[in-house]
Amino acid sequence: MEEKLRAFGRLLQIMDDLRAQCPWDKKQTFESLRTLTIEEVYELADAITKKENQEIKKELGDILLHIVFYAKIGSETNEFDISDVINSLCDKLVYRHPHIYGDVKVNNDVDVADNWEKLKLDEGESGEKTVLGGVPDNLPALIKAYRIQDKARGVGFDWDVKEQIWEKVNEEIGELKHEIDQMDQDKTEKEFGDLFFSLINASRLYGVNPENALEQTNQKFINRFNYLESQTIRQGRSLRDMNLDEMNVIWEEAKKLDK
């Protein structure tokens, strides 16, 4: 524990030095750091997806730097400092784990998650005691849909039997096909959204994180397409000069190598 405290103290001292002496660090604000923080979170997500543990360590450090940086800026206007940030977090964790720090009984992780959402609602985060009030507006749409559905589930707004979702999915496919046939672009876009939303709901019901699932498919496509491109270059050809049948021969090779 002492070693960890020394490391954290060293980071805080470095942050003080940089804020006082570095021309770039002096200029930073909450607003200027915001997009950089988002980028760092995505870099961490990439490292986790690729299972690169050393990169995960580095990216966690970058995010920790941003947390300390925000706290330092907050301390300069006497709004809050790093102690306030940490104590606020500790208070929240104790409050939301009454099965650890209180006398609430739980049977499994589902009970814990349900209690967590109920306690958040009781707290009235962001000044709103609404079920969906805690879902950030700026979340990517796929993740946002998943969180919306999960929060609705927390208050019982969910399918009685998960298999029922497929009737909804098929219904949305039918409505989408209808609007495509009608050549109504605006309604087609809306029906695509409804179909995506129902598929995300299906993934949630079957215990699959749709963001992770889609990213795995993205990476699989990238790997196979890169193989297609590299083999084409090796043959002294260009993809633009090949027809789809020729491409598919190499694509099938890539699929076999990918298994």
C-alpha cells in the first residue's frame, strides 16, 4: 500500500510541476482536454479488444493522467481537488454496495446490478430522478441503445421470455422492406434504426455485448480484407482490376486461415 501511495504522490507532484512550468499544460482547460480524453478511452478499448496487456497498462496511465489533470484544474478555482474526487467515489461505492457495507442480501450479480440501478435512481443523478436520466447524451448510438434497454430492464420494462424478441425483429425487417419498396428514404432510415434497436435488444437478452460483438466482426473483416489486398499485390494486380468472383476466391482462402 505504501508503494502505491508513493507512486500516486509522485504523479500528483509531477502534475503540479507541469501545470506550473510547462507552456502547453498551463493552457489546458476542461474543454480542451475533453476530446483528448475521449481519444484515450478509445485507445484503451482498442488495447482491451486486442488483449495487449502492456498497452492496457500504458493506456490506463494516460487516462489516470487526465483524471489528475482535471482535478488539478478544479483545485485552481477551489471547486474540487483530487481528494474530493476520490472521496466522492468512495462514498458512492459504499452506498451502492449495501450487500457489502450494509445488511442487504443478494443472491447473484443480477441482484447487485438491479440494486445499483435502483440506488442511482434514488440519488437522482444529474438532477433528474428518471430511469433514463443517467444515460449520457454523447454516448455512441450503439452503446447508448444498449444502456437504455438495460436501464429499462432494471425497472421491469422487458420481455417476459427472451425468445419473444425474434417476433419483434422479424416485424421490423418486414417494415423496413416495405419502406424500401416504397422508396421513402426518410422512413427507410427510421426503420433501419428500429431494426438495429431490436437486434441490440436481442443481443442483450442473450447475454452478448453488441459493441464487442460488432467490433470482433470489424476486426475479422479487416484481417480478411487485408489478406485479400496483400495477395492481390503479391500477384502484381490491383483490386480495382479484379471482378468479384476473383476476389471471392482469395476471400475464401482468408476465411479458412481465420478459423
